[in-house]
Amino acid sequence: MRSNSRRWYLVPGWIAAASAAALIVPFTAAAPGMAAEPEPATAEQAAGRWSSAALGQLINAIEASRAEGLNPADYGAAELRRAAADGQGPALDALATRSALALANDYYFGRVADRGNMQWMIDRSADERAQLPARLAAAVDARKLDEFFTALLPSDERYQALKAALADASGADRDRLRVNMERWRWMPRSIATDYLYVNVPSYQLKVVQDGVQLSSYDVVVGARSTPTPQMVSPTGSLVVNPSWYVPRSIIKTSNLRPGRGGYIYKASAGGGYSVVQPPGPRNALGKIKFNLANNQAIYLHDTNAKSAFARSERALSHGCVRVKDIDRLAAELMSQGGDDSALDQALARSRTATLHLPQTWPVYIVYFTADVEEGGTVATYGDPYGYDARVLAGLGGKSAPDKSLPGKPIEVASN
């Protein structure tokens, strides 16, 4: 709701703090979930004086936000029209600047701020946000606001396919598409052409090269109580016959016993202990583990519990991604510009070996309950972690706490 002083509860604090009289948009206070921002932008950097033509373009852009799954009422078109009737001046300029920056923020970074509570760990650069006022000012001066706002949205064809589907959707179907378009706005604007793509609700891993899907593999992902976090994490090596160094979170919650399952307990300084499961047929990581560069102990690995792949819903692990036929995936990646004979030799032995891939592959671990398959078909999936309701509430400027889900980033267990 809006008060009589036109302070919008949906506008992020870094925008709402703009000085209406001086047209200064301060960036000293961080937006929700964002790092502290650079020095304040000057009036000239933020927008300058808004002409009637520029104001008309802004109002049109706000109305067009409906096609992006957003609500035009959240960006003050009605207030802008009323203010314009009173004539141009500092108050109108300040209102237009706040409105334009609010829309630009939501297009470029997404509207929902508490994504960290949904284990979203795909970061965007603070520099991108710092550039918005100057980019807006240039667009106002050039009377190119349409181009400015369009350039902020994801250009990925999957976002465009969801947008096309939204035009004919209604009810729950429309809500699902809006939620997933919002997640695309959280994503980096530059996506690699060669990458591994794990969409958690789909329970699949895809190998993509030059933007074309080469293959797919069934996966098991984290359980609802230990969800797999969303991240971009490169892999450049794999381990054959890995040992499993059991995380403390699993030691605390699992019924592990020395000798049982091959576990070895080792005393550590301070009277504590660590637990290691050596390579072998009982090892929880199976025969192959792909190393991923992240601080959450998340990686791709084989498993000795292969019966789980027969289930349709596979949110079962402690957080890591178990891959069916991972030896086939390893051979596929080893052969991309290299020689997979080293893999065959390592698999034929029982000792641990680390092999470097011919190239480093970014691994995108994401969460889309509506995604786009080959040929542009929109596919829908279940919501194993119950995140959709949170995103939908956030789009409406509300919060939807779910006590059954972790309220803050958890210690992810590696299995």
C-alpha cells in the first residue's frame, strides 16, 4: 500500500531514500540482501530533468512490465500521471527517478530480495547495480528508455519462451511462469556456451556444448531438509576411487559406527575426531567424484545406492548431486578434446587417482519448476523444496515463511 506521502513499501531502500528535492539517489545503504554500494550518485548521474516525452516512455515501460510477470501498479504509473498534471519540477523528477530505478532494479536483478533463504548462491556483481543510475541518465537524455529497460532483461531464449507462454496463461499456470521468470532475472546475464546444467526439480543433469544439449543424466538431489543450493561452480577434474571425508553435519545426525560400512575414525586435536570412508564397494561416493569449486562441499558423484534412480521423485541426498551412469558422463567429458583412455585405466585399478578434464566446465545448479526443453517446449516440474510460494509472495512484496524449510543457509553435507 502507498501512503499519502507516496513512500512505496515495495521500493528497495536504496531507491526509496532518494531525495525528492535534490534528485539525489543515495547508494550508501545496501539493498536487502546486497553488499554496500559505492559513493552516492549525483543528480546528473541519476536522471536529470525528465521531459514529458521521457515521462511518457517511462509510463509505457511500466505498463509493459505486466508482460514480464510483474505488476505495473508497483512502479507508480498512476502517481506519475498525477504528478505530471501538476507540471514539471524537482518533485516530478524525483518521483520519476525512483520509479525508473525501481523497475530497472527488478528487471536487472529480480524483485525478490530474500533469495538466500532459498539457498540461492549465484551472486551478481555489485558493479552492475552501481552502473544503473548512469545508464538511466543516458537513456533519459537520449530518449531511449525502451531500449534501456529491454537491455536489462534476460536475453536467454529460455526466458523468452517462458514470457511467450505467460501471454496465454492464467491462474496457477501464470503464477508458476511468473515465479520462474523471476528466477531468470536472478541469473547472470552472460551464460557460458559449454556447461553442465542441473535443474534440481527436474532431477536431471544436461551436458551443453556450443549452446546445444549433447546428453542428459538422471540425478538424485538434496532432500527437503538438506536442500541442494543453487550455484555456479566450475569443475576441472574428477577423482576415481574417492575417499569420503564425512562432514560434521552427517556425523552428528547419522548412526555411523567405527568399522561399520568401512568407516574409519581418526582422533583430532582437542579431543575431537574425523570420519573417513575409504574407497570400495561400500563407499557412499561410488567410483567417481567430480570436484567442484565451492565452499559448500557440493560436488557431483557416483553412489552405491543406485536403486534411488528408479524413483520418480529423487530429492533424497544430503545436498550433493548423485549422477546415474556417471562413468559415461566422465568418459564424455574426458573425450571432449582429450583422451579418455586414462579414465579406463584408472577405473581398472583400485587406488585413488585424480584426472584433469581437457577443459573446465561451469556447472549451473539451478531451481526452475518451469523450464524449457529442446525445441522450445515449456516443461513443468514439482516443487520439492516448496520455494515457489516464497517467490510468488516476494513478487507481491510479502514474505511467506515456511517453517519446514531452512530459514538460513545450512551446513550442506557432502553426499
